[in-house]
Amino acid sequence: MTNNLTALPFPVRAAATAASAVLLLGACAPGDTAEPVAGDESPPPTPVSGEPDELTVVDRSLVPGLEEESSTEGDGIDVDVAYPVVPGAAPLTEFLGDATARELDDFRAANPGAVSFAMGWELTAAGGDVVGVRFTQDEEDSEGPRTGYSTYWYDGASGYTAHSTELLAGQAELDRLNEAVKDELDGRDGVDGASVHPILGLYDSIGFNPAGDLVVEFDAGSVAPVSEDRVVAVVPSDEADPLLSDLGRRAKAAATVVTPDFALPATPASPAPATPAPGPESAVPGVLTPRGDSVDCSSPDSKCVALTFDDGPGARTGELLDMLAGKDARATFFVTGEPVREHPLLVRRAYAEGHEIANHTVRHPDLTTLSAEGVDAELRTVNALIRRETGYTPDLMRPPYGATDDTVAEVSAEHGMAEILWSVDTNDWRDRDSGVVSKRALDAVQPGSIVLMHDIHSTTVDAVPSILEGLDERGYTMVTVGQLLGDTEPGTSYSAGPPVTESPETSVG
Ligand code: NI
């Protein structure tokens, strides 16, 4: 982060220098040093040993009664999944059982060529009332083998299991960490800095090295080619400490000293809150909610419009994102399976830039022709692909061609998703003429409209600047569907937001 100082004009630079001084003070403040949290009679702490670019590894023999659950149930692929059972941490055990099962389900759903899947674990912290569990995930599919990492943090004081990003005080702190990480990775072999975003899907393995520096590790293939394997960024403690949450500070203490005969308090001091799933309602840093609170479309004074782009991402979706960013406009992308596999970084970028990612099925079938199982497979796979890329689970889907029935509604509801149709159809798939597409959108739009377009067509991307310009001139705010509708009911169908509630035209979704 300090690299940026040289580029700043003098007054800002002076302020930044003052801020650095505060950071240094912060690093020396009481409570930030690696002391055991409990017990005045404890012997002097023994620092843990280990590599500076690795998360701490806790010797399992330091945790009496530590056991392991494992499963090899593969249903056609080789599976070997294990997770720890820490005495006194029943909520953690339950969480890890669910989390490992979901990783396996998502891998299977996202990879038709799945060959094998293994998850092994280490404890990366066991001290005070905090336990850190780091997983190494070895996957193999038709593309070859790949290794990923994820780390969860258990707070024995509350019975809460936290995602890695919850070591940070909030989204602003994760944003600052992301900048520090990009500085660390700058010039590293194969690393694409533009692919590094402050989202849970990337920042799902954060911990500390034995010296107390923050360690962020990225899965093979996530920010550099798979051939570069694991990519790790070590952020020095004086830079990282001011970004930590209370749990983060306790986690750091637990990861940097040896705690002999580690034991959690028998019962949490306070009742365990439910661990939020990484979804639109959670406040986990790196889980960006498409609802947001920056705009209230339910207000009678608001003029909201939701631009939606289906069937992508496409070759020019990156340009489209540039156009939207230039107008501070939000949109919703109803993505399909193959395009997501082809352009995963565009999905990640769109999500990180505040757009909504929603489910438009894998193969774009008429869902009313499928069985419930067939509909389920279509929706499940795209949700898995999106979740593996972003950490976000969509709660909106759009049935291809707008074709829906009770079965589609029921299966969508099972996945927690509302069905989103449209009130303005640009017919851009038929008329490959950007002037026509733009005119159609602008002529029909009203406050609350959901506008249907397809970002796989070059003529549509070319129409976007004049659409944005025209909407801007008319005082519209371009929002996500989630922002337009607010809370939606799973399984319910919506074609416009307030104040419009007209039925959709019959057309091609
Ligand atoms: Ni479509």
C-alpha cells in the first residue's frame, strides 16, 4: 500500500504519513501482541515455528481428544473427505460437515468430468477460545488436477463458525487488504492483478504465519494459471493488524503461540448465532449483496430500471462492464453454463463491481419440458459454478423463453430462487441493429421496468451506451433486479418492480 504514496500530491501524502504512524502505534498496542488469552498462571508462551509463507500448523497432539470424521462416499468418483472433531466444539463439527458436503456437491455439479475429490485438514490455530481449521482440497476433472484451500475460524466464546473474511473488521477493511495483496502480488509470475477482487470466493483462506503476519492463499488457477499452483500473499502484521476484527485479533493470538493441552470452554459463554450462509442476507465481508441500501426503489419519487443481460457472459461482456462502470450503472446478468465455464473471470468481475449474478440454466432448455429432476440439475449446476467462482449463491433465476410452470416454480423455490421475467423486451436477439434495440428499450421503459437484453450479441453491447445515456437524461437509476424488487419470495414470478406490475409479453428469454 505504501507504494502508492509517491504518486500522491503533498497534502494527501502528509495525511497518509500520519495514518501510517497510527498504524505503527496500532501494531504496538496492548492486546495485539501474541499473548495467551486465558489464565494468569500460564507458563510463558512458546512461539510456534513454521514457514513465513504458510499458515501456522498446530501439532495435533496439543489438542487432547481431537478426532476426525471422514467419508469416502463417492457415487462414481473417488472421494476422500475428512474434517476434525474438536472436543467442546459441536457447532464447528456440524458446520464443517455441511461445508465439506457442499464443496463436494458443488464440485460434482460444476464438473461433468469429475474424477476425484479429496479434502484434508490441519488446525492452523488452537488457543484461547479460538480454533482455525484449514482445508486442502484436491480436485481432478477432465481438465486435470487442481488444489484449493479454505480456512474456517471457530469462536468458542459464541459457538460461531466464521468465514476467513470475518477476520477482517468489515468490507472496507477487506477492500484495503485486497489492495495490499495486489501490491504484494504485483509482478509475480503469471498473476493477473485484474482478477484479484475483494470477494469471499477468492478470500476464503486467510490465516496467520507463526510470526503473526496475515497470510492469504489463492487456489491454483484462481488468480494465475493452474501451472503456477498455489499463490500466496503475506501481508506484514503492522499493515494487517489495523484491519482485523475482534475475532481476527484473537485468531492471530491463537495462531502464534503454542497452547499445551488446548481445551475449549465446555459451553459457549453466549448462545450460538446461526452461521450465515454466504447469501444475499449475510453481512460477511466479501459477500456483496445485490440488494444494497444505496437506493430505495420502493419510494414513489424513485425512477428505477433494471437492465438485464441473458445467455452470457460473452466475448464483449468486459466492454459492457466498462460502459456500465462509466455511468455508475448496475445490471443483472442471467448467466448460462458454458459461457460461465468459458469466461469465469467476467462473472467474478461483474459480481465484484456490484452487478447481480443470476441463474439462467446450464443448457438453456424449455424447463417446462423437463422433469423436476431435470430442472433441479439445470439450476443446481449453474448455482455451483457461480458459487465456486464468487462465493455468492444466487437467489434469482430466469427460465429460458420465459417458459415456466408449477414444477419450475417449485424447484426454483427449493433452491431459494424467485423467477424473474421482464416487462420490456428489446427483441435484440432477432433484430441485430443497435439503433433499433436502443430505441425499443428507451421507448418502452417506465419506472420499475425490467428490460430484457442479451450480452452475447455484439449489436446489443453497441446499443448500451445510447441506452445508458437516454436513461440518464430521463432521470433513471440503473439498478440490479434485487435492488428494484427488494426482498423476493422464492418460487414467485416477477416481471417488473414498483410501481409497474404488468404481465410480461411472450417472447424469447
Ligand atoms: Ni435466454
